[in-house]
Amino acid sequence: MSQAEIGTDLDASKYTPEQYEEFKKLFPEQSTNTLARFLIARNGNIELASTLLSEHLTWRKDNLPALKETCLIEFESGKAYIRGKDLLGHPILHFHTYLHDPYDRHIDELIRMTLLVFETALSKLENNLSKITVLLNRVGASSGSDVEFAQKLTGILQNNY
């Protein structure tokens, strides 16, 4: 397994080829980039990476695909969309927080809409890339924050993306 095989964004210095091969035996159906991503997330610790990936696969089964018709109100608000690529070729996810009112939102729809946009951005990645760029536009946003949404989303992103 070479760096070219796993993508230019992934830091293979966090695990050894032997760790990768052992992990691949546990999850043979997973892509090289997925295996590398979870090994990196747990610094090459196969036991911890296995637990995280197993939980991730269960989470994906329970939560994806995120369908547009299940989050139409939030999706049609224009809060988030994908447009363009950064200088390295990563898709750019735009979030406009001025369109978000923490007191007038549908939290479950907002989470599903965010997952839909993230999954769409990931599907647009070139084979040798594993990252997306998130542009958080706070121009015109109120000073209030949506702590409940931030906490839910942070947990999802940390464990699955």
C-alpha cells in the first residue's frame, strides 16, 4: 500500500503497513481511504479504530441516506450548499449562519440537511482526496449561537467524518 493508493490527504505516518493489513482483514469490504481514515483517527490503534468503525457503520445504517424530502424546510432555506473547489481541489461547503435562527429551526431536519450536504460533498471528492473545505459565513449573523445544534453536529462529525 502506497501513499498514492490511499489518497494525498491521508497521513499514513500514523500507522504502519502491517497495521493497515490487519485492519483490512477485519473490514475487507471497506475502501482503502475509509480504513486509513479510521486508523489515523485512532493513531494506528487497531482495537480503537475497529470500535470506531463498527460504531460508524451502525450509525450509517441507522441515519443514511439522508433524503432531501425529510429535510425540505431546512434544505430550501439556503443555509448550506456546495459550490466550487478550493486550490487543492476539495469541494467547498458553504454555510450561511445569518440564515439560521436558533429559535426557529427544526433540529432533526437541520441535522439531516447537514448530513445530506456533507455526504454530497464527500461524493464529489476526487479519488486521491479525502477532505472537504467548510466555509462558515458569519457576515450578518446574530451573535447568538445554537448550542444544541453545535453539540449534536460536533459529535456526529467527530465520530463519522
